[in-house]
Amino acid sequence: MALRLVADFDLRKDVLPWLRAQRAASAAPGAEDVLETNYESLRVLNVERNGNIIYNYKDDERNIVFGLYDCQTRKNQHLYTFEKDLQVVSCSVNREKTLLAASLVKSTEEGRRNELQPGSKCLTLLVEIHPVNNVKVLKAVDSYIWVQFLYLHVESHPLPQNQLLLISEEKYIEQFHIQVTQEDGNRVVIKNSDHLPRHRIAEDFVWTQWDMTEQRLYYIDLEKSRSILKCLQFYADQSCDLMFEAPLDITLSDSGFKLINFGYDYRQDQEKLCKYLTLCVFTNHTGSLCVCYSPKFDSWEQITYSVFYFHKGYSKTFTAALGSAGSHGTQGITFLNLERYVAVYLPGHFFHLLNIQHPDLICHSLFLTENNKTNDMLPHSSFQSLSGSLVLDWYSGRLYRAFLDQSYLLRFLWNTSLDCEKMAILHCVLSCGQDPQFLEGQIIQWISENVSACHSFDLIQEFIIASSYWSIYAKTSNVDTILPYSSVLTWNTEIPGITLVTEEIELPLMKVHSFKGYWEKLNSNLDYVKYAKPYLCYNNSVVKREWHNLISEEKTGKRRSTAYMRNILDSAKRVISNIEARNSEPRLTLLLQEEDNHQKLLLGLMVSELREHLLRHLQGVEKKKIEQMVLDYVSKLLDLICHLVETCWRRHDLQSSVLHFNRPRSAAEFEVFHIMTRILEATNSLFLPLPPGFHTLHTILGVHCLPLHNLLDYIDNGVLLLTETAVTRLIKDLDNSEKNEKLKFSILVRLPPSRNSMMDKSSFSVEFLPLNYFIEILTDLESSSQGSQDAQRDLGLFFHHSCLVPSLVACHRNVRGRPEEANRTSQELR
């Protein structure tokens, strides 16, 4: 299953044995079986911010017993016992475990056990429990009340004042301010318990949700028949702010009432959950704000659910087919928060993993149906998504931590045939993996064996862009909108089993003017949606434009300054040094081991342009940090290409002897040549640099693998580049057989008389007079069907003395810029 649930807490394993031990230590002989009879009354009531879990059960006299499981010490603690047969509605304990708030109603002896009696008087009590002492009645009303202590950030000592929220079924929320003091040593009592200050912070709402980790209260009220989402943020100074108001295009009834994360709602019958609407708010540290909504549904042919991506300015409404009409269930739809993803889960039907951070394209989200055999592996229970990745199963009493199962996703990647699933899984693995280096290696291995498996997108491009993005994202989360996340900009292919409609929505209206932490990032995201015109994401086309500018200037004689060119090449050297410093193992190929100023110039230009882009858009980030980000990003990009090539070499067990021409070709070499050609296509279309040495290796393999006419087509069309190293090896390694002479002739006649890059020492420039002389011979031969005797003689001498080529190259480098000496050397070589 794509989702893996790891139990952090289990009532049966973490509480029941302790209760039995406690009972056995105090019970009379023969009473040990009582707890077995009352086990079904053992329930989880609440999970506090610090992870402590409150539970209750009824003892053999049907008294209500409250206990606490400390998630840090993994020990249980008895909190309080009400010596009455009551039903607990809600319960919360303060951080210091000195006060207990509980809301209770009378149980009925008639009908189903634990059923709540309509019209029961609800008592809301505040109890001193350190030690057990006074009980204060906060409310005694005929409507249900829920309670929740605030857990506010403090630096050191406990606050002398506790904050308690009371949520009423009559649609109002009150905040109580409770002063405590110490008496007789460690005894904690409520100060002025008869006059506890309180004030109403919300009213006339129809839905509310508590975020225990961030201490936020979301609620929806109806204003002029519109549903308005609001949020209260509570602070350590005991104040709270209304942070935003956001209109929701959903229909809610003012007669309804729904609570999320205030404990288990015993009023709802499990068998009727699918008939209720589902609505919840999810956020994460990147500044995302999502509202997930599914209306109540009666038909089992299809289901509709919506996600309001407020941080992106639009909503997406999905309609999923439910398959077999006979496979009805009792569960409603469940939304689970997985940080960068939200899982939408309907047991027995589908599992939809929604990309929250980059939701633009549906292909970046994973949709799995019952045909994938994914749903039977998750419990068919009433899940409640708490803060972060915590998931609580109220019925079984288990608290899970939810993860994306990397092993499953990798297996699925190898087996799926759909491009949309490959795309989605690729991003899931790279964004959520705990061991990026291992996962990248697994993906590279898959790519090397399935390089042509995708038709809707370029697999190599997507991997390079996505992996480079996530490598830098871990160091700063400010790059969401300024670095490319994917090579795919549009997706028009249907996803089997699901359709969607995207609509623009009104942005939240922020109600405060000073932001920190999450709120600063959310506000930044909202500003981007409102003001980011044009698109701010980096595009390597700026490198292409600068490259062509350099070529144009070279042709007109307007060269850049020496300092500019030196800075560009120095940037490339730093990237290569950075890669080599991070890789202790020796390279298997020529990559990064060759002077290739053509690629170094591209590399340096990308560093320069990306640095300028980040400096322009990452305001407030120091320049040194940005320069390191750029260095790491470009290094990662180049290193990924190296790993792709080297993985192919290892897979096909190619040896260093491949780098020489005087050996027979092999099928393995052709496979590696094919993959390198695909890498070249992927990088060329994005105008990305390649590791120095790539073109030499590619050309050597091309000479090995291709028939002469295909080889020459590849050279003429710029797929294979004739580097100095490749041509020198070809002339040295091959003998002077008729076939080899034809090959040498065909290669040498294609050496360019001039190269546009003024910094490319690997090119054979027009100033290389000795070699130009031989090119003239070859041109003469090519233009004449018979060829002159002098040209044929000189050609034979050239091939006979092919060992001169390195000397010619060296001579050319020594005399470049000195025409008189070059001409003299040319005459001597004649």
C-alpha cells in the first residue's frame, strides 16, 4: 500500500496490561475478570498537543475512571474517578497535569449500552487533580459542551494562568482564564474559583476544527448565506488574533453542527457516517492552506470531493467513479494530512494522493483504485487526521503515524504502465524519501532499464529537474516559486477513473498586518498569487539567450572582457570541484576528467544566470547563502547526469578498453550509446550543460556502434561533437586499412574550420594551419571522384604518420596568435 501506518499507541497493548496489573494488585481474589467484562468501555477521549493521550473506562461499579498515557515516558497515570455512572462527552488536561476539565451526561439504562439520553443535563466540571481536591462546575446546561485546554509556548516556568476553551452545541465558544496557585508545598489549587474570567470568542458557527499542534481554532459561520472560514491563533501571552476570513463556495446548513479534533463524537452512528459531509482544514510549514470538502452522498456510482488550495488561488473538484455498484461500505470519505500531500481515502474504492505543494497538474498526484489492490490494506475504520501526520482510529483506540511507503512506491514504479502514475510516484519518492541518495540510485537504475517507457513526458528531464529541486529545497523552503519543480508545464492526458474541474477562488483576507512563521509564508504565497506577473520561476532559456549573445558578439568582433570570461570559467571549475569533493569513489568514465571549455562555458553561464535570478527574487537571504545554493543546485544537476551514465556503464559491465577504437563493437555499447543519446536530447531541449568529457565518450561509442553513414548523419546534425580527444584517439588507434582510412577521411573532413566559442580550446580553429593543410587535402579528395595523385600521396603520408596529430595539436596551441611561426611550422611539416 502507498500509505503505511505505524502505531504509536494502542489501547490494547499500552493501557490494558497496565489496568490489569493495577486491578490485580488491588482486587480481591476472583475479581481479576472484571476488566474483561468492561473492556468495551475503554476509549480514547483526547490527544493533547504534547502527545499525551487521555482515555477513560468504567470500573466494576460503573464509575468513570480517567487515565493518561505519557507518550514520552510511555507510562500510564490515573487522573481522576467520578463515582457516578456517567457518559463522557469531552475531556482535557492542562500541560502541568494539575487540572482536569470534563463534560459529562447521564447514561440511560435503557436501550443500547452507552447511548446518550436525549435532553440529558450536561455537566462541565473543572477538577483539581494535583492532588485530587476541589471540583468546580463550569456549566450545567441541556446542550452538549466540549472542552480543550490551550498548550501555549513558554520558555521556562509554567504559566500561573491556564486557558480553557468551551465549545457549546448552542454554537458559541468561550475562553476561560484560570489562575492557579500553590499551597502547602506542591498542592495546586484554583485561585478565585468562584469568579473565573471568561469571554466569548466566537458564535453562530456551524463547523469548527481544533489544531492541537499550532493552537489554532478554525470555524465557519454563515454571513448572508455565504460560508466564511475564519481562524483564531492563540499566543503564549494569552491573547488571540483573528488571522483571516475566507469565503467557501460550499453549502452548509445553519441547523447543522460539526466538530473536528475535539475528541470522538459519540452522537454520530458509525453506520451513517457516509451520509454526513466531510470538511477539514490542513496546513503545513510551507505556507499552504487547504480546505478539503466532500458533501454527503447517497449514490454509490460516483463521489465528488473538492480541495480549496487557498495558497494557490484556485480549487479543484474531483469526481471519482466508484466501480462495482455492489461494493457499498459504511464508511464515509476520509482526508488525511501527510504534510506535502493529502490522502483522500474511501475504503474498498480508491486512494488519492494529492500534491499540496505543487497541485497545478493532476499528473503530480497519484490516483489508485481498487484495481490496484491498495485499499484492503488500510483498516476500514473512522480515521481522524490530527496535526502533522498523526492519524487516530477512534474505534480501535490506535494512534498511527502515517508515512508514504517508499518500498511500495518503488515497486509500483517498476510495474505500472501509466505515464501519469510514473510521474506522480517519481515526485512522491523524491519529495518524501528519508534516504535521498539511495532512492535516487533506485530511480536511476529504473531509468537505465526503462528510458523509453514514457510517452507523455521525458523521463530523464523530469528526474533531473525534480531531483535537483528537492536537493536544494531541504536547505530553504523559499524556492517554491522560483525554481522549476517539473519539466512538464501542461498535462492533457486523462487520468483513468477520475475527472476534475479547476476554478479560481477568492483569496483569504488577512486580518493582521504583522506575520511570523507559518503566517508569513502563507501571506507570501497569497502575495505571489496576487502580484506575481510574469511567472517568476527560473528558466534556463536565459542561458541560451546569453550564449547566443556571446556568439553574436564574437562574430562582430565585440568580445566580452577577459575578467568576465574568467569569472564564468571559474564558476564552472567551482562546480566541478564541488562534485568531486562529494564523490569519494573514482569515476568510471571520462566524465569531469577532460578540458571541455564548450561545456564549461555553458556551466559557468548557468551559475551566473541562476545566481542573478535568486538574488533578484530571494529578498532578505544573504548573498553567501544564495551563492552556495546555486553551487549546490548546479552541482547536483551535473552529478545526476554523471550517475546516469555511470550506472549504465556498471549495468552493462563496460570496461575502460571501450575508450579505444581498435576493438570490436558490442550490444552493451549500443545500449549505453542509446541512453547517452537520450540524455543529450533531454539536456539540449532544456539547454542544460553536460559534464566535460560527455561528448568525447558519446562520440567514441558512436564510432563503435553506428554504420558509417549513420555516424556521419549524427555528426552533420550536431548529435555527435568532434572533440579534440575523440579525434586524436581515432587517428592514433585505427590502422590504415581501406575501411579505416575512409572513416578517418570522413571524420577529418568534417572538422570545423572555425568554432564560434572563443574560449573553446578543444576546437580545431582556423588558426591551426598544419591541420588545415590536411583538411584542404581531404576536401580536394572529396570534391574529385579520382583525386589528384599529390592529394592521395599526402593523405597516405598523413595516415602513415598519424602519430603526428598530438604534436600538431600541441604545436597549434603553442603558435596560436603567432601567424608567422604557424606558417613556418606548416611548411616544415609539409
